[in-house]
Amino acid sequence: MKKEIKVGLLSLFVTAFGWAQKIDTQKLDLYFKTLEANNKFMGSLAISQNGQPIYAKSVGYADVEHNRKANENTKYRIGSISKTFTSVLIFKAIENKKLHLNQTIEKFFPTIANANKITISQLLNHHSGIHDFTRDDDYEDWNTKPMTAREMVALIAKGGSDFEPGSKGKYCNSNYVLLTYILEKTFKKTYSELVQTHIVKPLGLKNTFFGGKINTENNESRSYRFSEIWKAEPETDMSIPMGAGGMVSTPGDLVVFSEGLFKGKLLKRESLDAMKTIEGNYGRGLFKMPFDDKIGYGHAGNIDGFNGTFTYFGDGDISFAMTSNGSNYSGNAIALTILSAIFNQPYDIPEFKTYTVSPEALEQYLGTYSSAEIPVKMTITKENGTLQLLTPGQPAIALEASAKDQFRFDKAGLMLEFNPTEKSMVLKQKGGNFTFKKEE
């Protein structure tokens, strides 16, 4: 949920019939086997077409400590994908004439700055100006402790406003926490009850619910980061993200949710159209996710090392969902590979070659680098025989040597190529090449 990056997914027009028939499942199996064998990814995915499953895969462990492998019913925290569920519930309230998009929020939250100007619509599409508490430096000092609704509203109110409501858009988890409380006050039911009544039961979802403390005995996954071995991440207490990031689900359930939403099983067409309406890159609980010349709609999410995404492509009636409880590789690259397989596009099986560099040889790369193309200075240091990348305000990134003068960080799809003679380096990421010079 914190510092979440929205990633657009890049599709080729082929007939809907052809997509389902042309997925090379053996190659896709090999792709995930390669990621798993190199400790790059743990998680699950599901793909459906015309409401029918056409591919599913689970790799890695749901519980590393007890050697429990993931399977198609392993449940993952889905982070900000929860926002789509919350948006559906808000539009259900609007359809029932309990709320309306343009009403302001002062009767719910009189202590929130600009509450008499901020509308429910602006909460939904991140145009409220409310400060995002997950961006505060001390967030990870307290996010594992339970909070009451009163405490959360006071915390959000204390953060104030970052800009005038409606003047621009900026992604903000606080918006959807407040929407959760609006729902609970409006329906006089808990968020968990509302999800079960208006989404889970109508669609027959089997493994979707509002989360609590992770219960691995219920096939709920823990989350991990990789640092020589998979190490467990701390758990955010779900009283904090609420409908901004507190849901638990599986890829199989998420594709059913996606199909139900986009085929009118949950909301009226005008409500779905309002969710899909993009203003300043933000819809109301949905993002536009293009792949080549096709447009999908969905949402991504991350929390405590869990990552996920779901996308629905109306042209071809394709739903795709992926959840992860441990990633040491670019999530965007994985999603692009899956979509390439779906739409019969070429993709490669990655090779994870190791290259040994002596601690003495690392000395030639150390220093601070700047670029005329990017206004960010990058400092290269070393620690325990490993090259480290430092950028202002961010934790150190451990780089892995891949060839002579080449280092990578797979999780972000980042490559650095050094030229010690010229005292320069080239940063390569997402198709861009940016030259940096070492400062004297």
C-alpha cells in the first residue's frame, strides 16, 4: 500500500478465439519454473476467457517456515486492489440513493481540512488533496499496531491538505480509508459484512474476505523479501488500511470478481462507466491498463511485500489476475510476459547468470554520479562485498553483478553499465537509457 507504483501494461489484435487456443502453456510453465528456481517470484496467477479458466499457476511457498507450498486456493493480501471493492460498495450505496457522487464529506468528517469542499467523487478518484498518511516517515513505526476509526480519522485530519480539492490528482490511501468509514456509517454494518453481502455472496467467491492476522492454517500466505534467503515481512494491522488495502483473495476469485463487475453482475452500466471514467490518470477505483493497442481496466496493489494486479480486457473477454507473496524480480516484467503469452506475443525465458567481481574491483565504480537527463544524483557504495545504489530518500539497493562492468536490480528491471575509463555509467530501465558522469 505504501508508495505504490502504478504500472501500465503494454497487446496485439488477434481474434478472441485464437487467444485461448494459442497460449503456450508449456513455455509459460517454464517461465515460472525459471523464476521459482532462481528465487525471483513466489505467488499465483489465473487467466480466464469468456468466463472459463484457461490457465492457472502457483509457485513458491505460502509458508516458508513450515515448508508449505502455494496452491490455487492459497489466499494473499491484495493491497490496493481492495480499493476496487470499496468503490463497488460506494456505487452500490449511490444506486440505493444512500449517497451521491457530488455530496461533500463534512457531515462525516468535520475535522478534515476542506471537508466542505471535498466530494465523494474526489475521494474515489484521488482528487481530494487529503494528505496520504502512508507517505509519512514514521508510518512503518506504527503500522503493525491496531488503530480505531477515531484514531485514524484524527491522524488523517492532522496530516492536513496537500492541494486544493479538485485542482489535480494524487494517489492517496487516506481517501479510501475515509470511504470505508462512510460506508460503515451509511449502511450501519462493518466493511467486512458489506463485502460479503454485496460482492462475495452474489458472485459465489470462495476465498475472498476482509483480512485479519494472517492464519497460515487457513492456507493464508505470509509475505517475504529475499536477502540470500526468503525472510518474513511484518504484518500491517488491517485496522489501518481498511478498504484501502485490507482485502484477502486469490487470483481465481479475482478473475471471477473482474468478470462479475464488467458484465453487470454487481452494478448498473452507468455506475461501471463512472468507475472507468479517467480524470488526471485516475478512475474511481479503476485504472486504465493498456497493452499495445488494447485497453484493459483494473487495479494493482502492494502491502508488506505482497503484490498483485488484475485486469479485464473487454475485447476478447479476457480476465487476468496475479498475486505474489515474494518478489525479487520486476513485477511489471512478469505481468508483461503473461499478457504476451495471452495475446500471442513473443517473450523470452530469462537467464539468471552470476558473475563474480572481487571486492578490490568494485572500488573503480564507487562515487557519486549525476546526469543532465535525470535530476537525481546516484551514489555507488559497497557493503560486504556487494555494490550498493543510493538515491535521496530511498533505502539502499543491493546490485547483482551480471557481466563485466554490468550490475542489475531485477525487482525494478534496473541495469547499470559502467565505463570506469570514462568515469561514467548508463542506467537502463523500461526501455530508457540515461547517462551519468562521476563527480570529481
